Amino acid sequence: MANGSLQRFVGGSPGAVLVRLIFLSILVGALMAFLDITPFTLIDGIVNFFHRVFGRGIDAVREVLQWLVYGAIIVVPIWLIIRLTSGRG
């Protein structure tokens, strides 16, 4: 893979991307430690979520759709503001 192709693939110079990934990994790891979340509890939570979804049927679907709406009320306006103020056309 040529250097230009590698930069396009990783989204910048490999060294800079590596530094950003290390920094973000430390931040996420610290947040997870603060919230007392381990990768294993996170995976268990995801598995339990799917068990509840499939076990509860239509109520679970309704609950997930409700979460979607609640999240969209926050996420979509923030995304729109960021897109409008980023200067991209």
C-alpha cells in the first residue's frame, strides 16, 4: 500500500492517527474505570440486552424505538448544529 493510500485509509498520517487513538483510548479507559465498567461487563450487558429484547417481544421493540426517539431528540440537533457551523457545504 503506497503512503498516500495508507494515509487515506487511516484518515491522516499514521503517526498522528496513532497518537489520537492512544489519547482517546486513555480517555475512554479512564471513563470506563470511573464508571466501574469493564469490557466483560459491557459484553455481558450487551448479551443481556439482546436476551431481554428477544424474550420480551413487541414490548422490547417498542422500548428500543422509544430509546431511538429520545436519543434522536438530542443527537440530531447537535449533529445539525455541528454540520451548519463546520463551514462545509
